[in-house]
Amino acid sequence: MEVSDAELLQACRAGDARAWEQLVERYGRLVAVIPRRMGMSSIDADDVFQDVFTLLWRHLDSLRDEQRLAAWLITTTRRECWRRLRRAQEHAELPAETPADDPGLLEEIARGEREQAVRQAMLRLDTRCRDLLTALFLDASQPDYGAIARRLGMAVGSIGPTRARCFRKLDGILRELGIDSSL
Amino acid sequence: MGDEQAAAGMGATSDNHPSLDDLLTYATGSVAGLDTSSLTTHLTSCGECAGIVARYQLVAETVRADALATPAPEVLARARSLFQRSRPETPMPDFLQPVRRVLAELIFDSFGGLTPSLAGFRGSGDRHMTFVAESVQIDLHVQAPVTRAGIWQLHGQVDAVASSDSMVDLVYAGEEDAVARVRTDDQGMFALEAPAGRYDLLVRLPDVIHVLPGLSIG
């Protein structure tokens, strides 16, 4: 059974370093994706990453809604991105938007929470299914079934049926996590 | 999956659905060999199958985005090691705690002035400023009176370090009594009104007061 965010946060507050590492693992990709989507360089994205987890670390005691950790991280990450982008143009006019009235924020939170559910669902899959789906998704336009089959030690002919079986499992987990037809 | 019908396999009851394999192939966009027109028609009227396609595409997009934005091992290691530092304790009640005061530095001013003590607002028009005090950034936007004669509007935001529930006081310069006091919202935003005068803005965090000094308004 997966440890909840609230349990991890409580363990962190109690001084459990392993719980902190799990939080970083769980939400690292969610935080890393946002600055890249906002067009930031990998160096700036790394700085944002560090800033956001520093803020989380500092705010462990004061996070009020432990169930919305993903939303807090998304909001905080976007604000940190905005801050850096604005500093980069320190002598220019400030952009009209500020993080708080950023019209895309709610959409980004919804998207980020859906993507986070996908990451959780993928982690719940067995390794074989996870490896196959990842290989197919990364090579989505024209997946090379031969190469994937060789890499994963499968018969080429079994890839299609296995994909369907693995996705059916994944889809079941996604629905459990509240990701349904209302995407 | 073979001929097994997709939505039926996913728990729907109708028996006229495409196979799951066809739906997943369709979702990837590599449609050679598929009857795409009948699939497309089906998807416009079948929420169950459209949901399958949408979720498959969501997973694909997530996996691809993550592959492009995976934090480097050293970045992850730095974040993990944060826990080895001593973390600020939950603040004591105000009456038990000595509170430091830190003078905020003006780092951006849309009027061009960069000296905090001269951060005045004489003249008309809006003015944006950004202050930094330790790791906290405070944005301030001052608007000349528009609807209420002589009353200036101050809108600001304290960054995520301070986040919500900070108290912001506008006090006459060098004094302690608040002319206006407001709590930041959950985005760190605040709004104040004040007549012309010379003020300090105090941002009260649990363990420190950040002082934006000498704001001459009007």
C-alpha cells in the first residue's frame, strides 16, 4: 500500500530522512517538468527545482492542506519560475501577469495532478508492463517492435497483446485514482 | 487482446466497440491499416472509448515529458540532502520570541530609483517595485488615487517563502502603530489603502520582520 502524502509529511516532521527522500522521488518529476514547459533552460530549471524543494523543506510544519501537496508544489514552482523570469528582465517592464493571477494556473494544477496520477499508476505496475509501456510511449510515432522485443526479451508478436493487457491494468489504476473519462 | 472489444473489456456493456488494440494504435497516431473513419465516428459518440484514447495519450504525454525533464542525479541528490540541514522549528508564540528586523533591499523599480530610502511615489501613475530581504521577495504596486480622493492603493505579494498568513503593517515611518494592517492570502497577496504620507511597510513573518523603509506616498 502506497504511503500517503500526509503520512510522508508527518514522517518528515518527525525527522525521517527516508520519508523526505520519498517525497523528492515522488514529486521530483512534477516539479522538473514545469520550468521546462515554461521555456526555461535546464540550468534555470535545476535552480527552480532546488528552490522549490527548499521551500517545501522550510514549510513542512506549516503546510495546511496535506492532501493538496501536488497543487502546492505546482503553484510554488510556477511562482518560482515567474520570479526567475522576471529577475532575468529586471530592467524591463514587469509582465502584466503575476503568479497569483496567472490565468493558466488552475489548468496547470489540474494537468499536473493528472500527470502525477499517471506517475503513481505507472509505479504500481509490474516492471515488465512498466518497461514495455515506457518503451512504446517514448517511441510512439513508429515504435520499433523488433528493437523493443529484443530489449525486453519478448516475442515481437506478443507486444500488441501485452500492451493491451498492461494498459488495461494501468487504466484500472488510473480510474481508482480518479482519472476517468472526464479528462 | 485480439478481437476482444475495448470498452466491453473495460467494463462497458455495449458490444459494438473497436478492439482495445485498435484504440491504442489509433491513440498513438500510427493509423496505417486501421479503419480510421469508422474509429473516429465511433469515438465521437462513445465516451468510454474516447476516454480510453484520452487516458492512453495522457500517459504517453506524461512519460515523454518526464523523459525530457528528468532532474540530473546531482540535482536530486542536493534536494535529498536538504534534510540533513537543520530545519527552522515551528515558531514560538510572539511573546516568547525575539524578533529580528531585516531591512529589505530594493532590486527593481519601474521608476528607475534603486535607493530604498528614496523610494517615493511623488507624481502620478502606477509604480512597481521589488524588494528582497534574505530569501524573501516582496513585490509592491502603488496606484495613485483613482476613485477615492487622496487614498492610494498598495497591492503586493510576499513570495512563497513567506506564503500565506503573514501580517503586513503599514506604519508611519519610524513608528510602530499600524495605519493599516492586513493578512496575506494563500497566494501571499495583500492590498492596503492609505492617504499620502511617509511610511514603512512591515512584513511580519514568524521569526523576522522585513522592513520596506521610507515609502513616501503622494
